[in-house]
Amino acid sequence: MQKTLIIIGLLILATGLLWPVISKLGLGRLPGDIIVRRENFSFYFPITTMVIVSIVLTVIFRLFGK
């Protein structure tokens, strides 16, 4: 359990450090991502981005899990 939490923490840290590079790739602004903007309200739900990230992570974990 400790090893898993450390790995998750390192992945979150790496994502935070690489966020400028990731945002230049267009993740977060894909077709299918829902953005609602009102006067005093903004709602963002990145459906397509979450699906792509999930597929990539699934492939990575399947490759390194064995």
C-alpha cells in the first residue's frame, strides 16, 4: 500500500511539473470537452481529455504491470 501511494504521489508531481508541456499539446481543449461560461460562473468538464488520459494510462499500466 505504501509503495502504491508513493507512486501515485510521484505521478501527480510529474503531471504538475509537466503541465506547461501537456497544455501545449492541446489536452484540455479538445472537441468534446464541456465549457460553460456565464457572467460570474465558469464550469469546465474535460470528458474527451479524461478518456484519452485513461486510455494512455491503461496501456502504460498493462505494459509495465507484467
